[in-house]
Amino acid sequence: MRVARFRIIGRLDSAGSPQVGTVVINRQTGLFTVRPLRRKRVYEMPLAIVAEVVCKKIIIAELIEKRKAKKGRRAC
């Protein structure tokens, strides 16, 4: 099985400004790897944990949106 490589732009290890990096998804080992451009540091995480983080972030964003809508209905 081949690995999937993607070039991304985002706030990686320099929290303030967006920078270029590479994401590698290895399906055989089940690892998600991020490496900022021109950096030696590599960040690895199992795909299962990545899926959990994505789901939690979306659920929290939906809850915040529902609370704002409910608060807006009460004000009118």
C-alpha cells in the first residue's frame, strides 16, 4: 500500500503565522504524520486519535452554534 502525501498551509509549530508543511497518511501502519517545511521535527499520531479530535471539534462547534441561535431567539 502506498502512503498519501499532501502539501498543506496552516498554523503548525509557529502558532502565529501560517506555514507550509507536509501531511503523510500511512494506511499500513495507521499513522498520521505532519512535518513543517524546513523543520526537522515530525509530529506523529495514530489515525484513530486524529478521527476522535476531528469529531470532538465538530461537536463542540455545533453546540456553540446551537447556543448562539437559542440565545438569539430569546432576545427577540
